[in-house]
Amino acid sequence: MSRLDEAAIAQALRQAPGWERTGSEITRTYRFKDFREALAFVNRVGDLAERAGHHPDIDIRYNAVKLTLSTHDAGGLTSKDFELARAIG
């Protein structure tokens, strides 16, 4: 899988609302009513990630979940990152 160029990244970001680019990664923070809802969301993301064969970094802070996507083997952002970002929502 090859890295996307700057134009492709900009285009893909427009199709992934709420996601932000930070260097060679994209991130998004989700907020929930409580820890239980945050964990339920993480489990749904885990199912999507397993089906996609692509796994985000996940940081849980009580009711906030921050997801970070990057294709480490490619050394940056690929279409896999944006496909999973769109599937997560």
C-alpha cells in the first residue's frame, strides 16, 4: 500500500468529516455520556478494525475516545486510513 500525496490527503479529509490531520496521522476525538458508552464505542470500532485488517491507536479518557490512524508499514497516510475513518464515522 503506497502513501497518499498531499492532494489525495486533502481530498480524503474532505470526505471524512470530523477527522483532522496531524503530520502523518489523522485523529478524531469522540465524547460520550460516560465510560460505559465510550467502551461500547471502542468495541464497535474494534469490530470494524478487525474486518478491515487495519487498527487505530485508541486512547480512552473516561468519556472521551481519541482515535489515531496511520499506515505504519507505509510510513504515513494511505487509503486504508481514510476507508476506516469513514466507516467509523
